Amino acid sequence: MMDQWPPIQAMVHTGSYHMLIAYCGDMRLRLFGDHRRTFRFLGTVPCHFSTSCLFYDPEAELLLSGTLGAVVTWFILPNGMGIEMAQIVPMADHELVQGFSLNGPQGSLLALCEDTVRVFIHRGQGQLEGALQSQIYNNWSRKINKSVNTKREICR
């Protein structure tokens, strides 16, 4: 059965739910039990969009998926028997979400996009709210240019 599946493009472990969730490029999430559940195949869930990354937030007990122009939150069903979409949070610039981090200010979630970091705040029940964004490229290029100009002045 696994010979027929496309290669895994993103995968995440859901901690205490003892599940592995994989995306294989075919608009479906595949759910497996982890080693405590003998790696048993639990089923598939349609996700209706291409997924670029997966992330599990253990504090909120949510699965997050990134896609082009949106962050999607998923509830993990009791006993880890499946998942259910909670919210699609669109982003104005339609950037590709490339990863997530929980190292944001005051426990916020960071979505790492192409040239932007977006900050999200948990609002409970699987809901996220966008707080702010920071242009990575522009900030870095300003700092690099400022540093180069300072070094030029020193060398004169």
C-alpha cells in the first residue's frame, strides 16, 4: 500500500497524541500512530490545498499547516483518532509559509514566510489572530547597508 504513495514532503509528531502526520503533495494529510501505536495507518484527511510545512503546538494542542497565503489550524480529535480543520487564516501578501516557531514575544506563534515573519496570537478554540509582521529582507538589508557605510567612514 505504501508503494503507491508519493514521497513525504512534510511530517510532524503530535507529542502526547502519539501520531505522525505526513503530507505527500497530493492534497491529503496521512495519519499514522507513532511507535507507541505500532506505526499503524489511521487514515487520510483532505486538506484542499498544497501544504508547505507542518507544525505541532503542544501548548495549544493544535496542528498547524502552512500553505501559499495562509496558515491553517487543525484540532486533534480525542485519543488522537483524527484531525479536523479549525481555521484558515489568510495573509494579504500571499506569501508561502515556510515554517513556524513558538519563540515569539509573550508566547506568540511566528510564521516564517518568504521574506516576512508574521506574529500570531492564540485566541482559543483553534483560532489565531494576526498581530504584526516584519519584513526580514528589508530590515536585514538596511542593517547590512548601515554597517557597510559605517565601515567605509571608518576606513577613510
